Amino acid sequence: MSNISIIGTGNMARTIGARAVAGGNTVQVMGRDQAKAADLAKALGGGATTGEWGTAPAGDIVIVALLSDGVVPVIAHYGDALAGKVIVDISNPFNPTFDGLTHREETSIAQEVAKAAPASASVVKAFNTIFRHVLEKGRPDVFIAGDSAQAKASVEAFIESLGLRPLDVGGLKMAHWLEGAGVVTVGLANHGVGNLDFALSITQLPV
């Protein structure tokens, strides 16, 4: 099992934390509001703990469960406290109409995180194509991207502990396209599917 730190106290932090505890992982919650972090850790149970904001996370894998515009500033704030860690970015930088990204170039929040993080840290994009309640109640595929094979293997093992299937889409530059896939899920929810009760998945033909 994995040692996980979650930066954030919102709905995705709660959902990933609950699945992590259920999967036998060690979970630490870190939030600007220490009381909210403590409340979430208590709600998660399973020995979940809290850590002081801005200090070195206890987990080997650090899941940043924040809105997209807050991710890079928080990584910069933590600075060397993230040295040697595997940082998982789950965010989607949607534009105001949810039909595109805020980026004006071919980058991603995860790639910007890699620029702001210590050189010894590794960044993986994951979970961004999954609506929260589907992650909570379903068994969706989890697409991941990253440049470090070792970091991706750690994240894959964590995802498998949640009872989910990780699927590697390639290097960190593919995080841009995973964010684009997040836009596609919103488009499907608003049009072709008509609800939020689904996730993108891979269907393989029988051998």
C-alpha cells in the first residue's frame, strides 16, 4: 500500500481520501484551514492524519486536490518541502464556458507544476477525466501521464489499491491532451450523454 498526502479539503480530496483509506493506504490531509483538514481526516477515519500547511508532506505521493488556478502557486509555496515526492495533479483548467482550456499554448497544469516543483520531484497527471461522484461510486478507468516510469508505477499501484484500472497515456506532455479529454467529458455530459453519470473508458476486443 502507499503513503499518501492530499493537499486540499474539497470534494475530490474527500473522495480520493475515502477510497485511499478503504484501499488500506496511509493518508495525510493538508489544508490552509487546519480545522477543515482535521475535520476531513476525522471523517476519513482509518488513522488519517493532518499535516501543517507548507511543511514537508509525510506521503511519498502528494495529491494536489485544488482548483486549477491554485495548483502552481501552492507548489511554489511548498518549494523544497516537495523534494523527492511524486506530485499528482488532478485539475482541469476549464475556460469560463467549459468548452475549452485556459491555456493559450500547448501546455498543462501538470507541466507548469513540473517547472515550479523541485528538480527531484516527479509529476503525474491523473483523475482529471472523472466526475467526482463517479469516482466515489463507480470503477472508472484512470488515465495517467508522466515522464518518470518509477513515479507512474507508484501512482499505478495506488490507483489499483482503489480497485480501479490505471492506463498510461505517455509522457507528461500528454497531460495537455488529458486536460482536453476533461473538456470532452463536459461536452458529453451537456450533449451526447446528457448527464454526469459516466466516465471515459477503454474497451478492448476479445482475443
